[in-house]
Amino acid sequence: MHLPLPSTAITLLLATLPTSSSTPTMGFIGCSMAENTAQGYLTVDGQRMWGPYGTGGMVVQSWTTTSSPSWQLFDAQAAKYGLPSAVWVQFCIYADPGITYDEAQLLIANARQHAAPGARVYVTGQPGYEGDGVCARAGKDGPAITAGMARRVAEDEKLNVTWPGEFTLRKGEVLADGCHANVAGLEALGRQAVAFWG
Ligand SMILES: *[C@@H]1O[C@H](CO)[C@@H](O)[C@H](O)[C@H]1NC(C)=O
């Protein structure tokens, strides 16, 4: 005998299905600005990259030591989704201490160590601000310094990383703190991420 499912059971079944059809295969590291991007990426239906996982305040120095609390958070994501086949390394800084080339290289090496063998590594700076926008915590030249570092490591062939371009927040897309994205900015960052790596 074949009983039809009551409609409440069907509703329950549908409610338990994940809204996203695929498991994300791309990890990321960075600070709240990477988190902003991951938030926006979800709102524009990005499928490849992980959602936000609590990386607020995690500037470059949070990721230079491979066993740091930040990398432990990353590993928890990798345990959930599988070792990522690609990782976005965002260089995000406080004006002081900023970032050195050695630190940039450490982030790339650590990303490789925490990802699947042969994983593709993307590098970018933190988002730039259109016009005279300044994120005081990163310093007036913070975005340009991090973007310059991303270009520099991408030119170093032995590091084998991909620079897809830089993120930009326009006027009207930034919160009063001068750094973070508002709702429109989140979506803008998400769309830029989709354009960079799908
Ligand atoms: C460079 O990275 C790509 C992934 O982007 C990987 O497939 C390739 O094996 C790497 N090359 C070397 C020499 O490690």
C-alpha cells in the first residue's frame, strides 16, 4: 500500500533541505572586510566560497602563525566542507603594524598548508574606497598598501598565486566608520567576488 505524504510532512521535508545546492569548495582568510564580502556573496547567491565564519579583526598578523586561533577556525570550516580546492587570501591591515613581504608569504604558505594539495590561491588587498574615503584603522594608504602587496606577490612566480583584481567600495556603500560596507556595499562586494572567481 502506498500512502501519499501529508502536505505538512512535505513542508517539513522541504524546510530541512539546504537552500544552497552545492557544498562550497573555496575558503578564505582575512578580517571583517573579507567577512563583509562573504556576507554579500551569499546575498547574490554565490556558490563557490564559504560563508562568513567570524573573522572580524583578523588582520595579517592573525594568520602568520599556522596554529593560531584564526587558523583553527579555518580548519573547523574545512572539517565541515572538506579541504578547500581554492583559498582567497585577503591582506587586511591595521595602519600599525601594516604588512611586510615576509608576512604576505607566510599567509600564502599557511593557506596552502590548510587547503587541499594543489589548491589555487587568490590574493587581494582589502577593498579600496572611491574618492577620498578613508578607513582610519587601516590608515589612509591601507587599501593601496595591501593592493600593492597583492600585486607584488602575484608577480613572484615561485609563489604561484592569482591576483584577480581589487575590490572597491563606492561612496554610499560604506558605514559611518569609514571601513565597513553597508547593505548596498555588501552586495557590491559580493558581486565583485562572483566576477573574480565565480
Ligand atoms: C600552481 O597552482 C596551481 C593551482 O592554481 C596548481 O595546479 C599547480 O600545481 C601549481 N604549480 C606549482 C608549480 O606548484
